[in-house]
Amino acid sequence: MKHTSQKDRQEYVSVLKLAVQLPDEEKARLSRDLMSEVRRSRLERLQREVLDTDLSEDEIRAEVEYVRQTMYMERRGDEDYSGYKSVD
């Protein structure tokens, strides 16, 4: 976990207090926008890490599809992943 400064914490609390005052529709929009930003940030980090590997695009796509399918099956409560294999 990263260290959070007192100033950062105070700014977070201030933003949170403002967000709480928003109408429900705006809160939902803010939540979607924040999640989109998190996904974008993670994707950029992952892209930087993958650039330095010797994996082919097909191997990367296969691994991404495996992870997506596994996450989908976990959400559904499926336990059998035998038809799906990770790229080793």
C-alpha cells in the first residue's frame, strides 16, 4: 500500500464531501468515470510491462481471453475451467 500524505488525505476528504452532495445520477456518472480512469491507468501500466516481453500478440490475446472468461465464470459461480487454458 502506498503512503498517503496528510495533505492528500485532506484533499480526498474534501472531494468526498463534495461528491456526497451530488444528485444520484451524477454520483453514478462520477463512479463510472472514476472506474474508467482506473481501467485506463491499469491498461497503460500493463502495456508498458508487456512491451518488454517476448510474447507474441496472439499469446497475449489468448491470455487476456482466458482471464476474461475465468472472471466471467467466477461471477456466474461456475467452478469448471477445464475447457480454458492459460498461456504458460
